[in-house]
Amino acid sequence: MNPFGRINLIIRRYLVKQVVSTSVVVIALLTLIMMGGRLIKYFGVAAQGRLDASILFSIIGYRMPEFLTLILPLGFFIGLMLVFGRLYVDHEMAVLNSSGLSRHQLGHKLIPLALVYMLVQSGLMLWMSPWGLRQFEELTTQQAVRTGFDLVRPKEFISSGPYTIYAGDLSDDRKNLKDIFFYQRAENPGKPDVMILAREATRVEVANDTANVVDLVEGRRYEIYPGKPQYSQAEFASYRLRLENDKAAQFESAEVEGLSTSKLWKNRQDPVVASELGWRIFVPFALIVALMLAVALSEVNPRQGRYFRLFPAILIFASLIVALMAIKTRISKDELGIWAYPAVLIAYAIAAAVFSRKQKLAPKIQKHIERVRS
């Protein structure tokens, strides 16, 4: 290998090492922030008894590929901006330029790395994320988000939707309860709230019924009108109570997002399916645009610092992701075709090329103006 080729190889390895290490740290930090918020939410659900705490980390693991599909492009872009910014601030870029390497040539040396990130992103979007969503749906379906009397813990008041429930004791199989207090808020104004006190309760299994059915024994039922000195009461020896599950507590289903790519391709004529299919195919190309934008936007004066253009650049790249998400919504409503994805990517790539060209021409234009004035 000739000396010039060896120098190019050293520079390429140096750049790749810097970008990979920086972007991995950024991706890990963003993942920790996003997954931490989601984990807190699931801990809250588990604390209410509606979710088995033993499957929390399984849920997080299955959802992680979905989050990485958005985190990976942003982390790669931020890593590029930080590395190129440091090259300018530490005057390494000036040394490289004096050696005959422009920032565009340095960007070309990172194209193989961008392609590797692009392949990883494609793997996440085409296979890993749909698989994780399917596993998540299966897990939560088997777990069944618990509501009503499933929430009951001995000697604790538990609220679920309009219900408040208390039991003095609870059998191990959760089918027999003692010393029951039950309160139900009225759904419509003018209707009475219902309060029930019972000595014992037994859960009843009803086929093809998702509600909680309970037979109460020896108790009283009160109808109370809040704010009014008015109520009615009735004693009972046996009373059957039926509680509908709290729909707000159910996990939302992501049917299209969880479909395999092969199934999406077979049903690509449907607008919703087409929007998801285009999202999986074209979003990985945003990593190439990220490289172009980073090369164009990272140039800073050493006195300005490496973070001078970081925040505006992140906003520009984030606007690309937001634009792609907006297009996904429009395509699902059959307002746009799948061609809109590459159109937006090409528009941002052209903008990056134009902006980079303007920065390159700016010093020449300034010198020309000074010559004309003199």
C-alpha cells in the first residue's frame, strides 16, 4: 500500500472510531431516557395490580426495537455533529484541509459507516420492530390487563375507573372475599351513586364474558345522591354484581405496525398498509441524509465552540423525521401516495447540498466583494 493510501486508511479508521463511539453513547443515553419514562408508566400499572411485575422487563425488551427505529437516526446524526464540531474546534479540520482533504472528502469516507447504520436500521424496521410488537401483544393478551375485583388486595382501598373496592380478606385463588365495601360513582349527572356493604363475595366464572361477576351474600345496597340529603337502602341475602372492565386501562393494539413485512407487501393496496410499508422501506435512507446534513451544518469557528450549531442542526434533522411521520399519517388517509417518502428525503438531500455549496462559495463571494470595493 502506498503512503497516501495508508494515510487515507488511518484517517478513515479514526473518523469511524470517533463517530461510532460518540453515536453509541448518544443512542444509549436517548434509549435510557425514553425507556425510563415508559418503564415508570408500566411500574404504575403494576403497582395498581393491573399488570404482573414479573413481565415488566420482558415488555421493555420487546418494545425496545420500536424505540430504536427513531433513536438510531437521531443518535447517528448527533454523533456526526459532535465529531465534526470537535474537529473544527481542535483545529484538526484545518490540519486535514491543509493536507488536501476537504470536509466533503471526509464525509465520503464515512459513507460505508452510514450504510452499515442504514442496514441496522432496515433490520430493525423490517423485522425486529414488528416481531417485538407481536410479542408484546401476545404477552399483554396472555397477561390480560386486570381490572375490577382483580385489583383487590386485603385491607386496601383500590380504585378502578368509577369503582372503589375494599375487602377485609381474600382467598389465595382470589375467588372468595370477605367484609366487602363497594362504591360506584354515577356515570351520568342526576343519577345516584351506589354503595354496597356485604359480608362475603364469591366470584363467578361466566363463559364469553369479559366482565367481573360476583355473588354478594348478606349485605346492604345504598343509592346516594351527592350533595342532597336523600338516599335509599335495601337489604339482601344474595345479590349478583357485574363490573365492566375499565376500557381505559387496556393496552392499545398496534395491528398494522405488528404485521410482518411480507404480509404488508401482500396487502399494499390498502392506504394504511401502504403508509406502514413505505415507512419501513424509506426511513433508513434518512441516515444518508443525516450524513449530508452533518457535513453541511457542522462547520464552526473554533471560538464559537463545538455546540454552536448542534441545537439548530438537531431541529432541522428532527423536522425531517416529523415530516416523514406526517406523510405516514397522510398516506394512511389516502391523501398522498407512497412517492411522498422519497420526495421528502430528496428535498432534504438537495437542501443539504445547496447549503454546503453556499458555505463553500461564501468566502469567494466575500473576497470578490472586497476587490470590487477596493
